[in-house]
Amino acid sequence: MKRLIIVRLAWTFAILLGVSFIAFILMRALPGDFVLAAAGTTSVSAEALDGMRAELGLDRPVLEQYLVWLGNALQGDFGASFVTHAPVLQELAPRFFVTLQLSLVAIVMALLIGGVTGLASARLRGRVDWLVRAINGVSLAVPNFVIATLIVLLAGLYFPQLVVFGYTPFAVDPLKSFGNLLLPGLALGLAVSVTISENTRAAVLEVSNQDFVMVARAKGLKRSTVLFQYLLRNAATPIITVAGLQVATLLGGSILVETIFAIPGMGQYLFDSITRRDYPVIQAIVLVAAGVVVLINMLVDIAYIRADARVRL
């Protein structure tokens, strides 16, 4: 276990280094830069634009800019926002916490909906199976931003007592804070629940035909014992794989969902920063998102070992 964690941490550093370099290069390969975006339609002389670039260090070679940024980042300094001139980490930390809350709500909903529907589809079969698979097919075909828009319209028309837009900080009112995230969490988690549901169904059906399950039933063990100790435990490995990989989807989908529900999270912050070419903010958000995905993959590997003794051997 310790060796796995050490190896994964070493790979994490290498992956984050590669991600930071690629993101740095790609951002500067886009047409225009922060100076042009800030100038907008205002008529500004070329000398003034060059002076602004020199002040921000954008006139240096790209590789030199990256090495300077990397040296500061290794010391915990991700620079200051071009727009607000505030330290990036100071502005990013509260937004990251909001996105983390939203992702937790979404993944819990996805696991509950996907796990229950997938298990019901595999165990009850018949009409339940057809109904679950039909709903999954429709949900998978509809993008999460369309689902988010429909939820906003339906909640506004038929449930006016619900708070659709906005966010209450966790420190102010924890219960209301999570209540504000239920609808966006549902919009974000539905697409993920489809994948979990389908994989849960397939894994349970596959394990149901194994000899050890038939022997357990022949021994007269309780149905609950057979279900939890034999079926679900042995079907957990592919389900864990899918659930872990889908978290990256949640981070990507949160950009549109946060914008639709007016949630001040990391996704909306990234969208605004890309529009304004705020390079330090974009670089920090990409690095944090990549770090979260790599960390989740490491936790998935550890969960493999805990769930399946064959992996441990």
C-alpha cells in the first residue's frame, strides 16, 4: 500500500508538470491576449499596448515566462490576477470550496440514483429493466446544460418556493448552503448516474452467474447476505472504476451548470477568466483540477485493493 502511494505521488508530480506546461503553451497560442481583451474596442496606441505587456511580463519568450511561473508556483505563489490584481490562491480558494460542495452533492446523487436503478434493473428485470434502460438512454442523450435549463424552468413554474439561483456560503448557513446546491447537483449528477446505472447492471448480471453465488444460494444463505457479501462486493470493482472516472466529468460539466444557476464556483470563475484572458487564474484552475483528478484516481486504486483481494495479491 505504501509503495503504491509513493509511486502514485511521484507520477502525480510528473503529470501536473506536463499539464501545467501544455496549458501554459496552449493559452498563449490562442488569438489575442489579456492586453487586447482589456483594451476591447477602445483605441489604444501600439506603444501603450507594448508597455502593458512589458509590465505584465508578456513580452518575454514563452518558455522564459513558464520557467518564472513554475519557480514561483513551486513556492506556493501562483501570481496575481491580471484583472483584480489580487493573489490567485486568495480568490480561488473560496470558489474551489463551492465547486467541491457541488461535486460532492452531485456524486452522492449520482451514486444513489445510478446504484439503485442499476441494481433494480439487474435484479427485477422485466418491465423495470426496460423502463430503467429507456430512461438512461434519454438521460444520456441530453447534455447536462439542457437538463439544468429544464430544471430551472420547471422549478420556476411549478415550485416557486424553491430557491433556484444563488448560493449561501457554508459558514453562514450550512443547511441552506447545501439546499441551494440540490438542483444544480441533480442537473450535474444525472448524466453521471446513467453510466453508473448501466455499469452496475452489467456487473451485477455478470457476477450473478458465477459459481460462488449459486453455491451461496444453494447453502440457503439469506438473500441480503448473498446480495451484499457475494453480489455487490464482487461487482464493486468496475463500479468503483466508473465512479472515479466520472468525477472528472463533474468538474468539466460544472462550468455550464454553475453559470446557469449563478453559483460562484471554480467553473464560473474559469469561464470568466478565459473570456478575459486572465492567464494566472486559468493556469491555477487547470492545475488544481488536474490535481483533483489525479488524486481521485489514486483513491480509486486504493479502493480496488480494499474491495477486491485479487488486486491485493
